[in-house]
Amino acid sequence: MGVAIVAASVLVGALVLGSSDRTVPVWAVNDSLGAGHALTADDLAVRRVRFDGSDADSLYFRADEQLPADLRLSRDVGAGELLPRAAVAPVTDRDVRQVPVSVSPDQVPGSVGVGDAVDVYVRPATRSGCADSSVCDGRPALSGVRVLEAPAADETFGSDGTRMLVLGMSGTEARRFFQVLAATDDAALTVVGRG
């Protein structure tokens, strides 16, 4: 009788434990990443999660399903955060131009990093070098654009001592930016971080 009770207890325990492990594999980000970052396999890790709601797992990317290619973050995500479907968009769905800019190291905050929103000002060498009135009026040539790449300063110093950043902007913003540069004699850039 005692053996039967023990056997029944083991069987019931196994069934209870088996039914309680209803976790699903979900993608999570390894480190904090900013809006505009193009996701790669190195950015992601698998986490097993149990969702209370029946459709809650549809809000996140499951690791047992094919992850769409060419995804870019549309908002910041924190380290260890599950990757929400609402936080990414296919790169092809966004009219983003990746524009490299060279900036003097003393004209860009050292804290500026990937995903940060920045304003970019164009400074002419002299006041007479302003063919565009908005440059002379002190307005930014670009406002609230995202930093897509910001390698460490010691990795990107060019032979002229400048630091390279890659900014994400629309086609209209890119055209406007290059028009301002073309209309400004000996243009130099200042990058201003927001927050």
C-alpha cells in the first residue's frame, strides 16, 4: 500500500511539474540599444518565458520562429528586455538615409551614442560665408536626427583629427543638409545632443 502511494505521488508530481513548464523561447536584447540600431544576431539572446495571457506571446518575437531580416529599432530598448514587435520596423519600410559626417572632436559631446537624437548646426568660417539665411540665423541644419553609428572617438579619428558619426535622416532632410553645406563657405559642423 505504501509503495502504491509513493508511486502515485511521484506520478502526480511529474504531471504537475510537466504541465507547469509552459515556457516559450523569446528573443531578448543583450545590451541597451537605441532607436535606429539595425539588429544583428549578436544583439540577441534567447530567454524562456511563461506568459499568463493566451495571446501575450504574439507581442514579442519568438526564438523558435524565423526572425525577419533587416530589422531596425524604432525606439530604445533596455538590456535584457524582451524584443517587442512594436519596437522594430523593417529597414525597407523606413525612408532612412545613412549619412556620414565628420565633426571636430570638440564640437560633439563625448556622450553622444547610437540611438541619440541630435541637432546639427553648420558654421561658416566667416559671416560672409552664409549664403543660406537659416545658417546665419543660428537655426540647426538638422533637428532631432538619430545617431545610427557612433564608434569610439579613438577608433574613428581621421587623418585630419575629425570624428565620424553616421546620422539617419529622411531623403528630404538629406537634400536640405547638403544644400546648406553647398551654400556655406568652409563649413564646419557642431553636433548638439538632446538630453
